[in-house]
Amino acid sequence: MNKTFLIIQREFLTRVRKKTFIISTLLFPLLYLGLIFGTGYIGAKSSTVLKIAVVDSSRKFTAEKIEKANTEDPSSILTLVKEDPKALSKNFENKGYDGYTVIPSGMMVSKSPGAVSIKSNRTLGAIPAVQAKLNGIWNDIKYEELGIDTEKRETLADSHLSVSAENMQDKNADGTNAMIIGYAAGFLVYFILLIYGSQVMMGVMEEKTNRIAEVMVSSVKPFQLMLGKIVGIALVALTQFLLWIAFVFIIYNVSKAAVDANPSMAQMVGGAQKIFTSVNMGLLLTLFAFYFLGGFFFYSSIYAAVGSAVNEDVREAQSLSFPITLIIIFAIFMLTIAMKDPTSPVAVWTSIIPFTSPIVMMARVAYGVPGTVPYWELALSMISLVGGFLFMVWFAGKIYRTGILMYGKKPTWKEMIKWAMRK
């Protein structure tokens, strides 16, 4: 057992001391923040204001109503013009308009106004904003003709049912926030399984091609070597994840403190605070650590077996690891189903089966335990995952024992299974 600990220590310290680990650990939170705020800034700066000419054949759209609508929503500019539509269709671009529309005559508030098209020489992407603005003007016209004053308009606008879902077993639960957290947690597990699982495979391949494994198996058992490598890299991934969590809480607290200096950030920070308080973060982080480690041991043992079987050909490793990658991608598809209906039979069973449970269960537990995920389902899922990774480590260890010392032969999954079944 001491030899296994030495291998774990070697794998952990070797990878943690690398510059790539330090840079990726520090840059990931910064790049993530830059992606969120940068895309929003670029989107705001690159948005174009459509200029649409309006030919009013109904004589109901006045310049005052259009000016009022432009003031309330400057994302598009409507201009009332008195010009023949046929003449306008030929020169609207020369007059600085992106397109034009013709309000048909004979429009009545008691009937549907029908379709109004915005004509242009190119495809316009901000049509919904123009549509909403024209509908707003038409609503003002209807209210005036029906004799509905401003007070009654406000009453009609505010008179609606506010429908929300309430979890009687968890009053703080929120479906929208649970979906956000569940997807983020599940996708993070998916990301870690792919990235660090492939690191296990590449590390085993490197030791095999450099003949380091031959020296090491002379003093330790192949199973100890494989287990030490898996646990060591798992600790590296867990260390990086915990550092990211610490960065998230630091950034959150700094942003919260910055609200006093910049009140415009209050809505953003308040939304983040609501997300954190809508779930049991202590339980969620504990389950995340469990499913992350369980899923990592489960899949990394398979990746280690593949790495031990292949030689220097990277394409050979990719072809053998492709079925494993497909299973992990399949779990992401099941994650989307579980987010829409976390109590469906598909969501329940895929959160219990070890091949998909590390990703799918993280989407379900965000909705609440035991409200959405009963204790027996959670217990069965955890027991299945523990049993699954113990079996997979044993199964992959038998493949590793044979494959790590085999050279010059291109293996197949059929041969690898024969190695595992050999007594």
C-alpha cells in the first residue's frame, strides 16, 4: 500500500507543479468572466438600429404616436413618410432606410388588422423589435377608439395571473435556478471526465512507450500502478475544482461588496444570490464531490485500460476510446431530458445506472432532495456507482496487467475483454 501512495504522490506533485496546471487554474475563472461580460459588451456595441419607413394608408398612425414609440424603444427607428409605395420601393435605401412597410387602409379595431410586411433588399434580423413597436402603436390606437383612458390601460396591463410552482417540501426551491445549477454541475462533470480521463490514458501510454512501466512493474503490481495513477490524477482534478469554487465565492463576495459603489450591479448580484440560496449548496457540493470522484474512477479505469493496450499510435487510442466518449456524450443528452422532467422514468433510471449517473443525477438533485429525488433513489444511485467503479477498476486492472507489457500488436475490444476474463 505504501508503494501505491508513492505513485499517487508522484502523479499529484508532478502535475500540480506544471505551469499548465497553474495557468489553467488561474485563467479559467478570468476567461469565464471575460466570456460572460465580453460577449454582452460586444453584443451591445455591435447591435444595429434599424430605420424603417412607414407609409400609413389607414391614416391612423400619427407622427406623435410613432415618435413616442421611438422614445420608449430606441432599438429601432420608425419614420412616417408620405410617399407612393411603388416609388419608395425603388429609392428607400438612398434615403437612409433599411426597409419600409405599408399600413393597409380600412383597418378597424373590431377586426384583425391582418398581416403587415416589412420589405427590404436584405434579410433583417431585428424584425421582432419592429413588430413589437408597431403592435404597441396599434394598441394605443385601439384604446383611443374604444375610449379607454390611461388609468384603465394600466389596470389592463397589470391585471394578470402570476403563476409559479411551489415545492411543498422545499420552500426555497426554484425550477429555473435548479435548471441552471443542474446543467452547470452536470456539464462540469462531463468536462472533467473527458479532460482528465484522457489524461489518464495519455499518461499510461507515455509510460508504456518510454518503457518506464517495465521498470515500475518490477517493484509494484500493475494494479497498484494503475490505481495510483487514477487516484493521483483524481486529486489533481479535485484540487483544481476546489480552487475554482473558491474563486467563484471570492468573485461573488467582491461583486456583492461592489454594489454599494455601483448600484447598477445590484440586479446582477441579486440574481446570483438568489441562485445560490435557492438550493441546498452544502448537500449539492457534497454530492458533486461524490459523483465526480465516482464517475472519475469509473471512466478513468477504462481509459487506463485503453492506454495500456495501445502503442504509440494516437489514432489507435482515439478509435478504442471513441465508444467511451460516446457513452459520456449520451449522458449529456440524458441530462437535457432530466432537466425538463427530473421525475420521468428515463431521468430516474439514467441517474441510477453508473454509466450515466455521475452526470444525470447532478441535474436531478438540484431540484431538491427528497422532494424530487427520494432518498431511496439517491441511495440506490450512490450504491450502484460505488459497486460500478469497484467492478470497473477490477475489470480494467486485469486488462492493464496484460496490456502494459504488450508491444507491437494492435488490440481490439474483443481481445481486451479476453484479457480481462483470463484467470
